[in-house]
Amino acid sequence: MFHSFFPNPKRFLLSAILWAAVCIAGWHLGLKAWQDPLGIASLTGWDANLVWLYEYTAICYGVFVVIWLRQSSHKWAKWSVAGSALIVFTTWFQVQLDVMINKWFGTFYDTVQKALAEPNSVQASDYYSQLATFLQIAFVFIITAVLVAFFTSHYVFRWRTAMNDYYTSLWPKVRHIEGASQRIQEDTMLFAKIMESLGSRFIDAIMTLLAFLPILWGLSSYVKELPIVGEVSQALVFVAILWSIIGTALLGLAGWRLPGLEFRNQRVEAAFRKELVLGEDNADRAQPPTLAELFSNVRKNYFRLYLNYLYFNVVRYSYLQAGVILPYIALGPTIISAGVTLGVMQQILRAFQRVENSFQFLVMSWTTIVELMSIYKRLSAFERAIAGDDQAAIEFEAEKLAGG
């Protein structure tokens, strides 16, 4: 799954994390003050600090990619190394645009509050100028999002191609493994499809957390106390982290059986499907009593899934709906005492939502993660079977089910 596409996957991931930590530390320990040494800001008239941030980030990514490409001869290194860096960088850039929009919300809603409080206190040109600013940022965001989605689709399909090439190159060896065709065609397709959506959301969650957590930390200075609890330092950050931990724990507890049930579901479906296929060429197979028994196994497992998803969804939707009103509860004393303007309140609510959603990645993506875990188990079993472990074949339990 990973070695076919990435050069030394564990080393690659570890080096990426360490390099990111070094670059972030270097930025905060002094490089931040360099103020656009390349001189691009002076040519364009843009903010020097912002331009230098983009330059520095691009340089860090570039150095990492060049080092890996020079020392690796892996067939898919350009896509896996350079492609991964490009996706992460552009996702970070999208988050920076979101930060700009969050800042715009503060200015815009303060203007709205001023305009509503006193007629003609805001000029029409100022009002529409702010709307035009939003449209400019949104336009860049839309273009970036479209291009990133397009590239990510190609990136993930290359990953699937790498897996497909690896498995099919061993076809004379794996063709006798039960379920080999399904693993190579269906599971690699599903793996790529889920990684495209789940992987993108995971990277976005990490980047959003890194960008908005400091913003929420700063905005917490407006919130002096919480209901019932009273005064709490950095109250908003405290609430976001605590609420996310509670949600992750609750959803993990409610859904801990789902990965195993999804995995077994593939096995009972495989047993039923296999008997039908054998019955096409052999009149002695796929007899009604056998099919009835195999389908009964399918039915029982689906009903177990439905029951588990029933209480899982009760917990999930209850938690998510409670989360909608949570920031308003936390801001209650501050709003009642008129401790913030409308613009600052909108900034707080939006930043809180971004941080909360980042912490809640597991909560929001649990069902997808369950499906990915099931696929990972099947492909892992398939790879162990390729390595000679006959008991690891995905259809092993299906054989037992089919045989009664």
C-alpha cells in the first residue's frame, strides 16, 4: 500500500515531521524578522511580512523535495515526494486565505454594527469596498481549491496505479489467493478514493489548527469568565480542547466495534459471492439451502451494523448539535456585559469553529475512518498472503463460512 508509492515510507514521514518542526522553530526563533530578503514585496507593493512568510515556506518545502529526489531512485518519487509537498503547501495557503477572511469578518461586522447604530455613519463606498475585498480573497480561494482538488485526484490515482502495478506484477503468484481480483481492483480503488477525501481533510485540519489556534488564543483575551466555571485563563482554547476530547472519547467508545463489523461484512459477502460464482460453472454448487445459510450470515452482520450505527449516530448527532450552541454559551457573560463588538464576536465564533473542527477530525470522519480501517485490514491480509501466510487470506474465514 505504501512502499509501492513512497520511497521508504516510515523514514519519509518521520523526516517530514522533523523538517517541519525545524522550519517552524527557525521561523519563530529569528527568521521571521528578515522582512522579505528576496525583495519581491518592494516590487509588488504587498505586505513584506506576508510575502516573506510565503517565500520562506516555499523554500522549506523546496529544500525537502530536492533532498529526497536526489537520494531516491523510486519510480514514483516525483509524485509521492513532490506531489505530497505541493498538496500540503497549497492546503496551507488555503488556510492562510481563510485566516484573511476571518480577519475581514471582524472589520466588516464592526462596520455593520456602526451603520445600524447610526444612519449614514458609514459611507456606501466604504461598505462596498469591504465587500469587494472579500470577493478578491474568495476568488483566489476558489481558484486554488479547484486546482488543488484537480491535482489531488491525479496524485491519488497515481498512488492507486502504483499499488495496481505492484499487485499485478505478482499475478501468477497471487491469482490462487481467494479474493485476489477483488483486492486488486475494488480495494485499491476504494483505498485511493477514501485517501483522496480523508487525507485532504486531515491535512486541512492540521493546517487549520496551526493557523487558528494562535488566533483563538489572542481572541480569548476578550473572554474574562465562563458560565458556572468563572474566570479561566485562555477560556476559549480551554473550552475547544475539552469539548473536542469529550467528543472524541464518546465517539470512540460508541463506535469501537464498527471496524471489526465492517471487516467481517466483507468476509460474509465474499463467501456468498464466491458460492454464486462457483454455481455458474458447477450445478452442484449454489444450492438454495447453502445460499440461504450464507445470506443469513450476511443478514445477521448487516443487522449488527445497523444496531451499532444506531447508538453511534445517537451519540454523534447529539454531540454535534450541542456543539452548535456551545460557543454562545461560553460567550454568554461576555456578550451580556457588552465585552465585545459584533465584529470581534464573529471573529471569535469563526475561529472557535475552525479550531473545534480541527480537534474534532476523528469525530467528523469516524465513519470514513472505519471504512478505511476495514480496507487496510483486507489489503494487509492480502499482502501477508502474498508473503506466504495462507491463513491471512481475506477469504479464509469465508471458506469456513461457506463450508458450514
